[in-house]
Amino acid sequence: MKRQKKIVLFIFIFVLILGALSIGAQKLAYSMKDSVFGRSRSFAAVGAEPKDTIDVLVIGDSESYTSISPMDLWIRTGATSFNCGQPGQRIQETRFLLKEALKTQSPKVVLLETNVMFRDPGFIENITMSVVEPVRYYFPIFRYHNLWKMFFDGKKDSGYIAYKGFEIRDKAVPYEGSSQYMEETDATEKIPEFVYHYMEDIKKMCRENDAELLLVSAPSPCNYNYKKHNALESYAKENGLPYIDLNMKTEELGINWKTDSYDKGDHLNLSGAQKVTAYMAKYLQENYSIPDHRGEKAYQEWEELAKKFRQYL
């Protein structure tokens, strides 16, 4: 019995120490968000945003952070948004990034770029991610452990310039395939079973936080086809969610695959993202009650960042 009590006491003290270190690590990450590298960057950046200042939250893999420009959305509508996209984001990360953001934000709309719903790295990695992501969320010391050395050595400039999660990519490498890549078919791409489980969590979090979940497929000949369109349209109908497939609207958007592609049709570059953002700005204005914060004293930082964005362009 004494041995068991010692083990329980040891575990209790260990968890307390981890908790205390995690609180410190998270505060440090927020204060040094521009120095955070890799997959942790989005968590630190959105967590550092002032409380209840984001009206539109964008989540998803690299198709999201190369397609929606928060500064362009602000300039057009005065809506505040943050792009939480990550390269190759897994649905487990999507779930916990949203959970991280909802700790301090109350977005009106959560825009989920749908390519993440088709990512299936395999059974082993899915199990690993399903264990690792909750641990990193509840004990951020594991997510930000590298920051301690940077703190004592002094902040390092990562050279990374982002505007509310959007990085300017103005290189153009044309997509030279067929512009008719969305050829109609009755076939349907299968959404991995584990994705349904995490999407239920995402829907529940949005519902509990009075946020509307909006599914959007960004233009990408390398990642989308009509089979995926059918799968997503069916999923959206079954779950009562709005769904916009911008691959079906490339002419309306004015997408030119010679000038708007960053890397041969995989991702959009700056000009492509601005066209998508212009369309989404109009859609959000017409379908949601999102306030225009331009001219408000509390959002002066957005005005200043927009000015820097214009100058950088």
C-alpha cells in the first residue's frame, strides 16, 4: 500500500511540475511568437492574438494559408480574420488548433479548407497523432520545449513575415495541365473514417461557441477533382453545412493558371489568393453578420498592419 501511495504521489508531483512548466512555456511562446518555428508557429501565433478580436478563423493545411489573405479581407470588408493553416496539417492538428483558438477567440465563422479531410497518413501515424496532439495541447511544454534555449540565448529573427497567418508568395510557376480538371462523374472519393470522428468534434466545438462552420475547397488542380467534390457535397448536405467548391468557380474567380499558381497547380500564389479572398469577402458579407471594424480605436493595430502590407506589396 505504501509503495502504491508513493507511486501516486510521484505521478501527482510530476504532473504538477509539467503543468507549471507548460504554463510558462505557453506564455513564453506567445511573447516570442515571431521566433517560433515549424508546426508550432500557428498555435503560438493565434494564441497570442488579443482576446475576442478574430471574427473569421481559417483552418486547414497549406491550401488554406495560400488561399485566404486576412489583410486583403480586412481591406475589403473590415472583418478580422486569422489563418491557422499548416503545411500538411492532419485532422488531429486541425481539431486542436481550433480548440487552442477558441480558448481566447469567439469567431463568427470558422472556415475549414477541405483538403485536410482527405489526408490519411496511415494507421500508425493516425494513432500516434491522436495521442501526441492531446498531450501537446494540455502540456504545451512538449510543443514549445525548444524556446527555452532561445529565451536564454536571445530571440532569433526567423526571417518569417506573415500577416495574420498569411505569407506573401508572389512567385508564379504555371499549371500546364487541363483547365477542365473538374470533369463530371458519379464516382465518389472516400473520406477516411477517422476524419468523420474528428469532424464531429470540430462541429461540436463550433456549435458550443456559436461559430458557423463553413467548408471551402480552394482552387487546386493537383488536389481536387470531381470525385472529391461529390464526397464533400454529400458530407455537407448530410451535416447541414454550407460548402463552396471554388474549383467549380475558377472562371468566375478569374483564375489564370499561368499567373496565379505558385507551384504548378498545387497552391495559389499571391494574385490567386487575392482573387479567392475577394470572392470570399463578398460571400461572407452576404451570408453572415460580420462587423466592419475599420475606424474603431480598438483595431488600430489592424490599420497599421494593413498599411505595412500595402507597402510590402
